[in-house]
Amino acid sequence: MASPSGFKAIRSAFANRNFRLYTTGNVCSHMGTWVQRTAVGWLTWELTHSALWLGMMSMADLLPAVLLAPLAGAVADRVERIQAIKVTQTMAMIQAAALAALTWSGLITAEILLGLTFLLGIVNAINQPLRMATIPSLVERKDMAAAIGINSLSFNGSRVVAPTIAGVLIHAFGTAPCFAFNAVSFTAFIVALFMLGSNVTDRPTVPKPLGNIAVEIMEGFLYCMRHVGIAPMIVMTTFTAVLGLAYRELLPGFADEAFHYGAYGFSMLLSSMGAGAVVAGMLMASRGSLVGLTTVVIRGVFVLGVSVLAFTVAPSIWVGMACIACSGYAAVTCSVGQQTLLQSSTSTSMRGRVMSLYVLVFVTAAPLGALGQGALATVIGPIHTFALAGAFVLVSALVFRGALPRLRRASRTRFLELGLLDA
């Protein structure tokens, strides 16, 4: 099946009305999400001045995915996904509003912030597999790679603008307006969800009894572990997230103590990471073809390790921003490539469970790494901690490179079976 490439791939994806509406609302929601995430990180630092607390806050946000992702994946394969997303987005909006009210009133504490972050983590644990599994149902199959890239671009593109907005708001008014901003931003996405056409193919074909959920979770796990292309990609994702992405959660302390730039420095680093992510998202969205994608992912792992190592010896925040931009580019290259390979290799009936395992690994492994690296940073300092992480990422890249021929053959065989490549 021929897929468009270049900007034709992007135009082809946006030609789908449902995808166009979904993406427009999604951008607004992502903008608010990044404003709030920036504010949560800085508020945590203001309240505690502790790298360990930064790791704990990240854990609270994403730990529920460890516990709930398998269940959420099974649910995503048995419900109308768009309707379920409406519910989760409304709940997240209520959480943001409560956080804004508590912060404005001066009642917020690190413990309360941790609790509210944990509640949002529960909502997101259910929401993530739903949203990721929905994308292919909004476009034709030939547009799937571009749609996944555009979806990542909308998420990471918000990193460029949102941290700057958060930095200005925090400097002028404090963190409370950032949380209010996020609460309002959900409105556009919820409206867009109600405007989607009735031809979205996200409904289960046969009603399933609730008693089957445990069996369905095990079916999804075994499907992933036995799949010639999915299992190696899950292992690669685990190493990349634990070793190479955890540093993002420790940037508030690094911006303040290493570069002495405070909240502005933190927002500058996040914006730089987002800029690199945007470039990667655009390139991956316009790529179109599945040929050579495994190689692209492994190269991304290598660049990620180099950029993290370079960041530890940056003499100024400006050089640090360049390094962080490269890390953002590499992280999104890996993420979009991995998602495209996984979604392209998976049948529709299993997509929610496969993507829930991806969420379990990619989204939660980084905070687990951040908790460990945060504890280590209190002993040896953040610079040495980041250096160790970058070195381990480089080692893992070399290991994956040795397995590249086998991974490439496995992916090509599966795509030929599905008719996604010409023989």
C-alpha cells in the first residue's frame, strides 16, 4: 500500500475531517497541559527545594499507569473510545480547577499537590490508551504514520510555547493562573470531540461480559510478548525511557542550582526541548514510509545519549538549551517511530491493549528512573547523575544496533503480511 511522503503526507492526513477536528482541539488541550506541568514542577521546587520531591511528584503523576494501564487497555478495546475520552477530559478539567482554587487561596501544600497529581495520574492512566488507540480510527491506513507524527507534533509543539507562557504567568502572578489556564483549555477539545462524525470506527464489534477482562488483559500481554516486532520494541522503549528520559523531571533543580536562572531558566530549557521535539515531529510526520524506520529509532537512541552527556558539561544555559533541544529531537524521533511501528503491526481489536503496554513502559519508566536519579542526585549531584544516565543510554544504543538486522527483518515480514509494504 503506497503512502504519501513529505508534506503530501501531512496534507493527506488533514484531509480526514475527523482527524482535523480532533487535532485542533487536542492542540488547545496540550497547551494547557504543558502550562500546568511546568507550574507543578516549579511549585514543587518552591515548596520543597528537593530533587527527591521532584521525582516523587513525577511518580505520583504516572504511577497510576503502572497499576491501571493493563486494565485501561482492555477497557479501551471494549468501549466507544471517543465517549470515554469525553469523560476523562472532563475529570481532568475539574482537577485543574481545584488545583487553581487551592493555590490561589494559599491552602496548597506539597502533600496536597502530591495527592491531586496522583488523582490526575489515575485519570491519565485511563485516558492515554484511549487517545493513542483512537488515532488510527480517524484516518485511512495509508495516513497512519503521518497522523501519529502529527499527534506527537501537537503534543511536543506545545512545549515550545507553553513553558514560556507558564514562565511569564509564574513570574507575574504565581502558579495559580497556570492551573486555571489548563482548566479552560480543555473546553476546545471537549467541543471538538462532540463535533466528530459518526463514522469513527472505535466501537467494539461484539459486546463482551465484564468477567472476561482478566483474560483479555492476559491475551494482550501474550500477544505483545509473542509478536516478532512488538516485543523487541517494548524492550527498547523500556531502556530508552528509564535511562534517557528521566532527566527531564529533574530540570527545575538543575535550572536553579546549576545555571542560576530560576523559573525562567526552567521554562527556557523546556521550550528548547519542545523546539527539538517539534522539528522531529515534523520530520517524522512527513516521512510517510515505514521503510527504514527501525534504523531511525535506534539512531535516535544514540543521539539521546550523546545529548544528555553533552548537557552535563554545558558551560552556560545557552549551550545547555542546545543540548536539551537535541535530546527533545531524539526523544520524539524514538517515540513516534516506536508508536508507528507498534500501531502499524497491531490488529484493531488488540490496539488498546498493545498501546496500554506502551504507555506502561514509556510513560511510567521515565518517572521511575527520575525517582532513582533524584535520590542519586542528592548524593552525587545532578551533573554526575545525568552523566551516568547518558553513558548507559549510549551503551544500550550499541546493543540495539547489534540487533538491528533481526529487528529490521521482523518488521518487514510483519508489514508484508499486513499489506503495508510491497513485496
